[in-house]
Amino acid sequence: MPDEAQLLPGDLLLVSALKPSSGSAAIINAQAGGGHAAIHARFHHAATYIGDNLVCEAQLWKGVQVVSLYEYVGTHLLRFRRDPNLSQDDRWRLAVRSLHQLRKPYGVFALPRLWYESRRGFWRPGVLRLTLRGIICSSLYAEAYAWTTGRLLVEGQLNLTTPADLSLSARLSEANVEWLKIVETPL
């Protein structure tokens, strides 16, 4: 399990299932098909760490919600990233901005469009800017970051950020989180 003492509010959590569901595999394949390298495309979900082992995330059919970080421990590869230039106050603002979206619906209608654009390549000239009626996981973090800092994490043609985009964003660095081993002791 990750050493929670090293996590900060506003950290980005990227998730890659060890055994991806068909939906997660579709996101991975769409990102790879859109031109992302496999090392970045494998991340199919993103969330904002808000503290006390909790993350704010947008999930299909459930919308924006708060869940335990431990829902992902043991079954997913976890990657934590952060902007090293953010102040402690800005980290909290980013977390609160994510929480401000609680109970908003998931942008399910963006998924077919994302798949379509991935088949054609995300980085080609003339890609129409997407507008969402709901929120997807990676946009939840990217929009909270933009509101907090006044800067975009990813600059490009799409008005949409994918988990792979967050994985390769130069504005974010790895959060060096050590992992703790759970040891069973006999009674």
C-alpha cells in the first residue's frame, strides 16, 4: 500500500487495472490508437487525491464522487504525480475545486466522440474542440488544475484531456511515494 504520509492534497492519481475490464481496455486502446505511447496509454482512469486516503473521481454511471484510495490498492497499478511548484494553499484549492464537482454527471456522451477522434489521431490539424455535458475522470483533474493555476496541463486541439495526456504532461512530476508492505503476523 502507498505510504499516505507522502501524499499531498491535489496529487494526481493515475490508475491502470492489472486485469482491465472491457471498458478500461477500450480506453487504453483508444489512447494508443490516438497516438499515445503504451507507457502512457495504459492509464485509463484519473482521480484527485484529497487527503485521508480519499480521492475525488468521476466514474461512469456514478458521476463525481469521493472514494477510498484503497479501492485500487492490490488490483491496479497506481501512479501519483504533482506540480512541484504549487504552494500548499494551491494544493488544497485544487482538491476543493475537484470536490466542487461532486454529484455532477459523467460525460458518457464524450466517449463515442473520443473513440472516433482516436481512430483519426488526436494531434492532426483541424480537430474540432469537444464540449462535454458532463465530466470525465481526467477532465475533473485538468479543469481543477486550470482553475487553481490559470494554466493548462495539456495544450492541444481537443478541449478534453485523457488519462494518457496527464501521464505525459510536462507540468507534472512523479510524486515519489514509497510503498509499504502489509505483513501478516500470527496471533
